[in-house]
Amino acid sequence: MLSSRIGELAALGTASCWTISALSFETAGKRIGSLSTNLIRMALASVFLTGLHAVRQGGLLPLDAGAHAWSWLAVSGLVGFTFGDLCLFKAFVYIGPRLASVMMCLAPPFAALLGWLFLGERLGALDLAAMALIGCGVAAAIAARAPSAPNPLPGSDVADPESDASAPGHRTRGLLLAVGGALGQAGGLVLSKIGMGKFDPFAATQIRVLAGFGGFLIVALALRWGGRMKTALADRPAVLWATLGAVFGPFLGVGLSLVAVQRTSAGVAASLMATTPVLILPVVLLLGRERFSLASLGGALLAVAGVALLFA
């Protein structure tokens, strides 16, 4: 039974890893800003994945992947990490993490649509019903939380602390950027599946992360971010939190996400990964950072019911 659900289990493992990475990146991001945190996390993940490949395969790079895999996986890294995360982080600035997180619930239906268009994936009625339950439950759980409470997303951090969210027109821009973040996440998953095929998911993750790191590096150079990076690297607690987040985010979490899309449909995988905000709720409760409301508890139970339906 469970052996036939490896993709779904990997997706839940991804959501669990992203729970840890989200809280880690939130802490680091508050200290040094989102772009600096992203550069550090992607650089560290590149080192971890290269080391893993060297131990497993005896080489630094997955050169056996072929041009097809390299090109598609590199594009997926740019779309998912660089484009998607930059849109999401800026959306956090404009509309706050709570509303941006609700908008990110669009990622699973986007992934299902793109999977149908480009991969020919078809979902049954039960799958669609389960995805709807998960999406509604996650949205309800997030929306019910206090607006002041941080709500980081998979592999991400909170809004850049240097930014001003009070300017006119930020809400419209923020909503559009959040949609871009959801599209980036969904597109990155589907492009990964196209490029990966039956290739090793962690070697595929290495290609994606290297491309994503290159994208962030170009952005940092264009913004002349060198001085801020020096300051960020001198903040030892922030670097330690970013390191923890890198292990459970772009290293283990993203690796498991590619196992998930390799073994199940993109829409189902994205729906299960989207449960991260629900998994965060008991953690922040135990840490004393916020309290449950009945609405957030009901949303969490609805999402759990959707997960159970997918495994039925």
C-alpha cells in the first residue's frame, strides 16, 4: 500500500522539511533581509548537493544527465527559485505574509493545469476533491491567523525588513506578485518533471539549485549587493539559521519534492506540499509565538481530511 504512495509520502516529507526551513529562514531573514538569506541558502545548498553527488557518484557534477535534462532543470531552477521566490518575497513586502500565503494556494491548481497541458496528466474526481479540500483548508487556516503573525512559506523567508509597505498601490502589485510566485512554484515543478524523467531526483535538484543560485547572484550583482552580503555574513546567528534552513529547504526538501513529482502527478504533489502552513501551526503554538483560533483549527482539519482522501 505505502510502496504505491511513495510520491505522496515524499510530498508530505517535503512539507515537513519546509516547516523547519520556513521558520529558520524567517529568523535569518528578519536579521539580514531576504536577498542575502537567499544567496546564503542557495550557496550552502549547492555545496551540500555537490558533496552528496561526490559521495554517491564520485564526481562533482551530474554530467551524465545529458543536455535535455540540464537545460530543462536549469530553466526550472530559474523559474521556481529565482523568479518564483523573488516574486513571493516582494509580495510579502507589499501585502504581508498572511495574504501572500493565501494567494500561494493557487500553486496546486496551477501545477495541475500545467501538468495537464504539458505532461498529459489527468486527475480523477477523488484527486480533485482532495486537492480542493487541502487548498480550502490551508487557505482557511492561514486567513484565520492574526495579521501580525508571520507566516513563511516553503523554502522562503519573511518580507525584507528594509522595505516600506505603506506606499499606495502596493496591494495590487502584491497580489500580482503573489500570483507570480504561485506560477513560479508550479512551473518549476512541472519543468522539473519534464527535464528529470527517471533521472536521480537529488542530482536533478543539484542542477536546479545551481541554476537558481546563479540567478540570485546575477540579481545581487545588478543591485550591487556586495556590501550588504559582507554585513550578512558577519551575522553568525543569521548564517547558522540560514544553514539549518538550507539543509531542510533546497537540500532535503526540494530533493524530496522531485521524488514526489517523479512518482505522482504535479497537482497532487503540489497540493500535499502546500500543507506546510498547516504543519507550522502546532510548532508556533508550542513555541508560544501565536494561539490557535477555532477557524484555523477547522482549516487544518479540513486540510488533513484532504490528505487522507488522497491516500484512500
